[in-house]
Amino acid sequence: MTSLQIKSSISRNLLVHQSFVSKIPMTLIVPLVVACIVLLLFWLGWRYFLGGARLQVEQASIAIPSNPTFVPVEDIRSDAAPSRLPGAASAARGWLQNRWLLWMVPLLSLSLVGGVVAITLHFGGYHQDSKFIPNEYAHGNQIRQALLEEKLVPPPPLPPEAFIDAVAEKPSLALDKADRDWSKMDPAFVQDVLRVMEKMKARGFPMVLLEGFRSAERQNRLAGGSVKVTQAKGGESKHQYGLAADLAPVRNGKVVISERDPWAMQAYTALGEESKAAGLGWGGVWSFRDYGHVERAGSLRALLAHKNK
């Protein structure tokens, strides 16, 4: 048999052994290890405590004669005393041996119990059910997944000519004075809006930012104008805190905001669906309809309190 054949035979045996070990479930290995440790502790207790004590009693009963004879006092002082010295030495050695066992058995037991605890902690994660994982772990996984996601970049701004029809459609909005600077908005909210815009583009409705951040002065002008544009005054809108955005669909390079346009209404309906899927609020469900409005969900007071932590 050549060396190559020997090596191949050994490798095959190793693979068979590894496959056999890998097929043994951990739910069987851990109980077997614990059972072996319990049996070992039982044997130690029987050998050095119960069985050892019984053996010592039997040896003591054999050493004591059934019919003891009384030795005269003078014999005890002269002849019997030297014969008792070996018995005292053996008793001392037995005491020292039992003393050593009394120290070693607890130490050995503690080490075995520590091994069981280490094995249990090591394999504890393999038997966790996702239903019983604390919520903070699930939230941590979501945060970790969000950090691993690709950071989106805002699209380049459209030229002013693209907004001419929109400005003429609703002059009360004064869209020519709207702020479209993405950097003034909350960064996390910007990422949510950009993901919604990506979904809208995939559905055939490219979107553009009409207005992001809005100052309190502009908010008051829109709320106090002759045409009702918004019900929120300065400081009451999420626009002032970078947590809201007004979007509009783009068709053939032109911004379309007319609600009478069937295609634009299809785009706004899709915007509502994608915003809801992303966990954002949509103005199309308000009593005062604002179909292009998306915002961070939740009350403004709670959002500001969380942001200031």
C-alpha cells in the first residue's frame, strides 16, 4: 500500500468522522456531558464519603477483638506502649489523607460545575427563539441594518424653467421663493425621503423637492394669506425643523402639481403608498388635503423631545 493510498484513506476516515460528529445535535451532546459529570460526582461521593466511611468502620471492627483481655498496669507501661506507636502513626496518616480529600473533592466539584456553566453559556445562543429576543436587540439589528445601507445623495436641482408651470398653477404657494436646500433638513429624514423618491422613480413617477426647510416668517405668510395654504403657523409646522418635505412629480422635464391632472393624481396616490410603507406621514389623508406633503410620523412635541436628547 503506497503512501498516497494511506493518505487518501486517512483523509476519508477523517471526513467520515467529521460528518458523523456534525450530525450529532447539540441538544444531545449537552445532556450527555451533564449526565457524565453527575455520575462522576456520585462516584466521588460514594467512593470517598459513603463507601470510604463504611470501609473505615469495617476495618475498625476487625481491629478491635471481640473478647478483649485486660493487661496489667505494669505491662501497659513497659511492653504495650511500644506496640501502640505504629497504630498511632497509621491513624495520623489516615487523618492527613482524609483531610486532603476533604479539600480536593470540593475543588474538583467546583471545577466541574464551572465547566457545566461554561458549556451552557457557550451553547446558549444556539437555542434562542426569535420570539423571545428582547425588543432592544431587534431595534439594534434595525439600526445596524440602516447603517449598512447605502447612503443616498440628493439629485441635482432642476433648472428654474422646470417650475414655471407650477408657479403659474398655484401662485399662492410662492414656489419661486421656496427653499430646496437638502442640507437644511434632518439628515435621517432626508435619507427616508430619498428612498421614497427612488421607489417612485421605479414606478414611473420621478419626483422633485418643491420645498424642504421653511422659515417661521414664510410659514406665517402662507397661513395668513388670502388663499388658505396651510393651517399651521410659524413654529407649528415640521418644515421649520427639517422634518417635512413637499414633493411633486416631473413629466417631460416639467413639474406638475395640478390635482386635475390624472397622471399627477396617480403619482400622488403612489406617493402616499410609498410614504406609508417607509413609515412616513402623508398629507393626502388629512382633512386639509396636501397630496405632495410627507413628514416624519409622530407629534412635533415628541419628535423635538427625542431630537434634543
